Amino acid sequence: MTRRPTVPRRLLAALATFATALTLGLAATAATPTAEPARAATPVHGDGDVILNLFQWTWDSVATECTNVIGPAGFGYVQVSPPAEHIRGTQWWTSYQPVSYRIESKLGTRAEFRNMVAACDAAGVGVIADAVVNHMAGAGQSGTGVAGTTYSDDNFAGTYGAQDFNDCRRNIADYTNRYDVQNCRLVALQDLRTGSDYVRGRLAAYFDDLVSLGVDGFRIDAAKHIPASDLEAIKSRMNRSNVFWVHEVIGAAGEPIQPSEYLGSGDSHEFDYARQLRHDFDGQIRNLRFIGDGKLRSDRAGVFVDNHDTERNGESMSYKWGAKYVLANTFLLSWPYGSPTVYSGYEFSNTDAGAPGATETSVPDATCGAGRWTCTQRWTEVRGMVGFHNAVSGTQVTNWWDDGGNLVAYGRGSRGYVVLNNTGSTVQRSFQTSLPAGTYCDVVASANCSVTRTVNGDGWFTASVPAYGALAIHVGARG
């Protein structure tokens, strides 16, 4: 169940160059469809293409983090929670029940959103907005949104009326039935008639408004529940129809709707990637060598270790996995498959619980180092691996080695090398790389190069790798 990027202004000239680099960097094991429609190239902003998903962070918090952490770490983008007025409530999922398209929510005002985009842009970080366009608030509800808009079952003041919702007035009953999935209600949410001219125009205007504020792209929430042709039609009506979109399409065996259907209007998230990480880190990570097999083509796949849905429903790993979760993020940022998103949320015991300190109409600014925010982007290992990812862009996997189980090592051409130890024991051995001779900073062991690895003239180095730990070296961080 689902609760729930415009080409950057400064980067038009860079897109063709990056698209070429992406093609060169495809994993050798990735499945390649026989034919796919044309797409807008995945954008690159600042230092790279890694996306950081700051779930339920206020606009002011995101602005500060872009300046102080996200930009300096080399993230290319920050993904923010839905910027639209929604129902009142402390639960996180209230953000995914819009009542209007005003950029006023419990995460901040329109002015604060604009200032956030400007601050992130100045730090070399683009903004991707989570866009809820499949539905409005739940059927049978009525009240006043967080910004004062009144709504009831079939009337969202100034936005939609009864004629703007699909005729199916029941919940989805059969996920093997395409009509049910795309015309009936997802967990009782009012399902928009996205085939209508008015609804398409209204949604295109919402996207255009966010682009006018400087947004660089969009995650399309619950895309699986909207016909792919409707999304293509909506996007074609935007003032800038080449904006970057990545669709949330939770593909599953036996279901008629699959992520590949949506490539006509953008990329799709590859949920099987997260599922395989969970399976292999609970089993044998030597199988990660083939993680691209049978999935979307690498340059069309958005990948992640977890997101706000999967960490709650158990479909993926989460921060609760501890050291293994860190290892999975290390792999995510070191392996050349898909466009990676690092997730940063907050600790929870109740899966409905909103952000720390949330009220019905507001969320306090995130505080790292105190409270329950995970602040994944500040972890030494994650910051180090974002730099690694950027340094090895465009290279293939080389020098793969594994012990037949849970110790693997691999290079990225002559630019980087990684070792992952998914066992409970420290391992010491020598590793063969394609790196030039020299002394390298171990970017997962320290942020200040206090731990180094020395590669000899034949490309070998010897190191001790801690239990459930890793090491990573690259040419951009020399000792």
C-alpha cells in the first residue's frame, strides 16, 4: 500500500554530457528493454546526481542543511515532502492527503519554500518535490486544511468538485485488475479523474507553479494508480514539458501494471532493487553482483535502500538494521546501477507517527544530534560514499572478488575500490585493484583522512575490515 525532476536552470548545457556518462556507466548485468520512448536526460546539479530524501523536514531546515551539509557533501539534489496544503493531523500521511494546491503546509509557507529553493540552488543542490496527483483527501472527510481551505467529500473549494473524481466509489479490491487499480480508491482517498481535460490542466498548472519557484524535478506519488497515458498528457501540458519525473510504481509479480509502462514521461523507481538488498544482506551479498538482472535499464531506474513506505511495511531494510543498513547504503553509492536516493527520516515505533514534535498544523525544524531524526546524510560513511560515487562516475566494475558468501570487493575502473564485510568477524587480507600506486583516504572510516590505505605499484593493498563494516578508497581522496 502506498501512503504517501524540470531541467535545472543552470544545467541545460550539461545534460547531454551527463547522459553520455550515464550510458558509459551502465552495469553490465542490467536488463535492456528492446524499445523505450525518448526521455529528458536525468539532470545533474552541482557536484553530482545523488538525491537525498529529507522526509518531513521543514523548508527552513532543508535550506540550512543544503548550505551546511548537503551541498558540501556533494549531493546533487534534495527531495522534499509534498508541498501542497493538506488535511490537519499529526500523522506523517496527512501530508499525502491534499485539499488544495496552495504551497502552504505544515512544513512551511510559500515564501519559506521559495527561500529554501534559492538557498539550495546557491549551495549547488537542486530540489525535487514529492507530488501527490493521484488523489485528494479521503472520501467522507470534511474540514479545513492547514492553510484554511474548506473541503468535504466531493468539494475542494476552488479546486475540484464531484465531476472531477472517478466513478468508482469503492476501494481497490483486486490488484490484478487494471481498472480497479487505476480508477478506484486507494485506501479510501478520493481518486482524481485524470482523463478529464480540466483535471489535467489543473495538475499541469500545479507543476508549473512549483517550477516557477525553482523546483528542478518531481517524484510522482502513487503513479501506478494513474494510467501512464494520463501522466504523459498532463506532462505535455506543462510550460516546460522536459522536466525530470521519477514515478513511484510498485511493481509486483502477477500484477498487470509495471514500472516500464511509465517511461514515456520519466524514470521509474525500481522497488525490486530495495527488495534484493534486504534479501541479500540477510543472506549472501555475493549475489549483489547481479542486482541489475531482470530490472529496469540502469539509466531509467531510481534506486534506494528504503523510503518512507518501505521502512514501515518491512519491504526493505531500514535504520533499524544498524550496521547492515550502513553497508547497504555503501553499496548503493558504489555500484553503477540506477540513480541513487539516500533516505533520511526519523526513528519511530508507531508507523503512523509524524515527525518529532509534530502538531496538527506544523512540524518543528529538524535537529540532528538530538531527538529522533536519523540525519543519514551526516553519517561519515554516507558523506564519504557520496564523494566516492561522484569520483567514479562513468566507470565500470572491475576486479570483482568474493569469498563465496558475505565478503565482497570490487573496483570502479582505475578510480575507486570498495570492500564490504557482511560477517560478524574482522577480516584481514590483500586486495587487487586497478588503482595507481599511492596512499588513499578510507572515506568510510574517517572524514578527515585519519585512516589511509596504501596501494603498491602492482595495485595491491592489505587491510583489516571490521565486522559488518566496509572500506572505500578513490582517486579524489588521496592521503
